[in-house]
Amino acid sequence: MSPFDPMESLASMRHEFGEHGGVNMSIETSTTFTVLDAEVMPEIFSGQRSPEQGGCYLYGRHFNPTVYVLGRELAALEGAEAGYATASGMGAVMGSVLQHCTHGDHIVASKTLYGGTFALLKEFLPKRCGIRTTFVDVGDLEEVSSAIEERTRVLYLESVANPTLTVADIPALANVAHDRGIQLVVDNTFSPLILSPILLGADVVVHSLTKFINGASDLIGGAICGRKSFITELMDLHEGCLMLLGPTMDPKRAFEVSMRIPHLGLRIKEHSRRALVFAERLSELGLDVTYPGLVDHPQHELMSRLMNREYGFGGLLCLDVHEAAKADALMETLQNRDRFGYMAVSLGYHHTLISRPAASTSSELTEEEQRAAGIPPGLIRISVGYTGSMEQRWQQLEDALRVTGLIA
Ligand SMILES: Cc1ncc(COP(=O)(O)O)c(C=O)c1O
């Protein structure tokens, strides 16, 4: 069990008060910053004078004080030296890989990834940037190792994979990557607070803040955490992916996300508590359920060893009803008859969200790639919310299973 508690780490960082002593930080909306002496301007642009060195912020697409505070909060949660927020999770994924690679370089990635990331690596990067990816089973260290080539720069994976909930052995994978001189980049969107990839050996962590961290399904955002030198490199005026491609976060959005972080711990615990109870009951009913908190999950022991226990095994569970039509009927009943949740993609919302990955967030994968990734057509992904009472929600779920003939 890890002694690290991300919420304690957050509570230990310096609090940012508002301009007039407000308990909340002020929002710095300015896109540009005033210098008093003209000679300071070139020094700011050449990187010699940061705000801490008597200079000032440079421009809103570069570091912004409000976005910077959110970055510090996320870094504290991840146990990282530094962090910065992006306009979307995909902005973070893109920056985290592209910053490490140039034309002709190579990436080794898990074959089970969020569909957008899969498409970025499989289609976009080779065609537009000449950067190839080999997809592997990251549970097979031999396969990972033998896929690494001379020009490989990055090993990319999700700590808990979307949507299969396969848990990566981050310490072992970090060893493989570092032995071969490459960077381990981990998407921790499914398990914020629960897993701390950087403390387990990863070099970079990315998040879609759109999910659990924001928690209200009302804004799109992302983040990159890692070494201070890497975050600075992302903002380099000549070669920084975030600075030049432009997916930095707006300060007003950063403020909104920052206001939801203090209750992230409470939310994650409740998502996890309910998901575990539902998973156990579905399993007792003889259904084909996947949840890392169940002892029969293939990586249950691994996750128990790696996780920050306080926060449970996460808010996502999968139910395989073995046929797409049955899955669709169940989802419709859950939403339209029983009001258990909403048929929608995304996750980490306070209400329950239900989707069929094969037809949605993994549809970028061909049928064969879905099979290889472990995504059957009848798989339903449930992001368990915390609205209503748990027993009320369980009755709704049980009713829908009965009405659709999945249980007697
Ligand atoms: C694991 C994972 N990473 C990244 C993303 C992309 O995030 P965003 O939609 O915020 O760009 C998603 C989106 O679903 C995701 O599930």
C-alpha cells in the first residue's frame, strides 16, 4: 500500500488567495501583461526573466497565473514536480507524445486505448508527422520490450484502460522503458487519486479533466504533469507543442476546474463505493461483470498493491451482455424506463453514464482491433454516479435487468 495521499499533498501546497484577500484565487483574464521598462521585454521572451525573476508573464497562450495554479494543484495530486492545463484531454495526449518525437520516430502503445488516442497514434501521427506506433499488449512485458526500436521515444498506455479496465503494471513497465532509454507516458483519466503513475515510475501523466476531475460534464479540459523541465519545454517559444500548436486552457475554465478539486476526494470515494457494491451484486447474479475491485479481476492483486487505498477501485465498471442488441435494449431501459442514468459517452459525471464502447468511444478501432483490445460488441461501460441513494439506484438497475430478460 502506498503511503502517498494525493488530497493530503494538495492540502500541503501553498494556498492562492484572491487579489483582495478573498479565500478564492482571482481569475487573471488578461491575455497580455504590462512591462515597465522596454528592455525587460526581450529578456522575458528569451526566457531570462520569468515572473519570479523580476519579469512578468509573457502572453496568455504561454503561462497564465490562474492556469498555472490549476497546474500546481494537479501536480500536487500526482506527486509531480509541475503540471499545466490544456484545452482538452486530447490536447494533453497530443502534447505529451509529440513533444518527445520528431519525424521518423516511433512509439510503442497499448492496443487498448481511448478511441481518439488510438486514432491519433494509428492514423494522424504517421500520416501527418511521420511518427509510427506499434500497438502491443502492455500486460506482456516481453512483447513490449521486443516492440521497442532504435527510434522509439515513448511507451504510451492508460493506467486503467478505456474501456476494458485492464490495470497496467506501471512499475514493471517503467523499468522496461527506462532500461531502453525511453519515456513512459501514462493517461490516468480513469483513476485520479487512485493511482499515482509518476510515483510508480512514469515520466509523464496526462488527464482528461473533462471526466472525474471536473466532475460536472460541463467543460472540456486536460492536463500534463511531469518534470518541471518537461512542462517548460512544452511552452518553449521555438519548439513547444503547447505554445505553438495552441491547446492551452482558458483561465476562466481553469478557475472552474480548480473550484471542484477540493471535493474530488469525496467524489471519487463515493463513485468507488457504489461501483464496488454494484459490481459485487451483478457478479452474485451471475452476470459477466468487470471491475478491478472484484477478486476475480485479473489485475485485482496488482491494483491492490499499487493503489492509494483510500479512494477505492474507481467509478467505472463493465457489463458484457454478449450481444449488441441486448446491450442497447438494456441501456434504453435503464435510461427511459428506470431513470438509472443517461445513455451518453464520457465518464466521471455525478449522474451515471452508460455507453456501448464498440459503437461509440472505441469505434475508431476496426472490429478486429476491438477484438484484439478485448472490447466485445455487447460490452456496456457504466460510469457510476452518486446522485440518488445507492439502494434506489440498485433497484433501478435490477429492474432493468429483469425487464430485459438478463436475470429471472
Ligand atoms: C482515457 C481518455 N483519455 C483522453 C480522452 C480525451 O479527453 P477529452 O475528451 O477531454 O479531449 C478521453 C476521452 O474520453 C479518455 O477517455
